[in-house]
Amino acid sequence: MGYILLDSYRLNKSDYWITKSNLTQEDIQSISQLAAWQSIFEVMFLALFIIVASIIVFPNRKDKQMLKRFLFVHISLFMTILLLSYSLAFVTPSPIGNLTQPLITPTLLLGIILIYLGLLMIKEKRYKSR
């Protein structure tokens, strides 16, 4: 929600900055600071995902139930955030792309983890069939 509020604030301020004929140094600093805060939110979201994945997935590679729960919880979380972002795109000035941007890299990493787990299962089935 902090990311969404920050993005909405940035878009509202951009309307003000567009109307100005010359931007002051203070305006430029404000624009840079808002961009930095948004980047911090994105990095924090990604770092949280990586930390949770490294704590749960890699030490518990053999526990299929744990891995299935991890995937289910994260896919559900990402879908919920996606639906919430889509809904908020109608009531905030932020477009859907801005609202879902923090999900892009974690979703790609989740896909990589899913492929990795699929390969582990295939390897395990081949090993058992021998």
C-alpha cells in the first residue's frame, strides 16, 4: 500500500510539475527523491521474496508438501496483489503497469523456482524408475 500511495502522490505532483515552465533545483530533488523511494519499495519487496525463498525452498528441497505450500502461498499472494492493483487502477491516478511493477522480478524468480522444482521432480522420478 505504501508503494501505491507513493506512486499516486508522484503522479499528482507530476501534474503540478508539468504546468511549471521551469523546474527549480528543489523540484528536481523532489522528483529524484520520489523515484528513489519507489525503487526502495521495489527492492524491499524483491529482497523479502528472496529471503523467504532461500529460507524455505533450498533447505527443504526434498519436502514436497512444504514446497507446494510455498508455491501456493506465493502464487496466491501475487494474484491477490495483481487483482488489488487492477482494482486500484480504476480509483487512483496510477496505471496498472505502475501498480504491478514490483511484482515483475519476484514473479520471474517464482517461475524459475517452479521450473527448478519441476526438474527436481523429473530427476527424482527417473531415479526411482531405475
